[in-house]
Amino acid sequence: MAQVYAIELRPALAVRARAALERSGVTNVQVIQGDGSRGLAGQAPFDRILVSAAPTRIPDALIAQLAVGGRIAIPVGDERSQTLVVGHKTGPDDLTWERTVPCIFVPLVGG
């Protein structure tokens, strides 16, 4: 079973997420309280990164933590106009990007 890491900036929401996962019997998800824009360098590289909050630009830390062959899906834009962007890392310094659909997510808060 794959290991999943979730990052939540707000401590109270991280506690609630952990409790909900425990109640549901989910054992392969670890909720980390922290700044999601920084990723989790200590656990990288990741085969998949899914971001559920929108930065105005894709954080370099997330791209650096994506494994070769990995994919990232992230909404990018301001509070009024965002696009879901999907990236595929084809080499250590090579990424291809596809802008997919318009969307609206909460802003990514952090460094």
C-alpha cells in the first residue's frame, strides 16, 4: 500500500484530519502540520504531488521533490482566476506542463 503524506498549515485542521482518518480506518496517510508550499524534503522524491490550494506560481520546492517520471497537479492563479496545471517530470531538469481546466481553490498560504 502506498504511503500518503498530507500537509495542513493550520494545527486545528491537522488534528481534525488525523481524527477523521483514524475513525475511517485509514492507516497509510500521515497528516503533517506545516507549510505545504515547502513540501516534505525529508520524504522526497514523490511519484505524485497533488496540491489542493492555489499559489500564484508553482513553488520550486515542490518541483525539486518530484521524482523523475512523477506527476504534479496544482491549481495556479490568483483568487479570481485559476487553472489546474499538470506537470510531468521527464528528466532531472525536464518538466512538461499542461494547463487543463479553470478552477477555484483557496489560496496556498505559506512561504
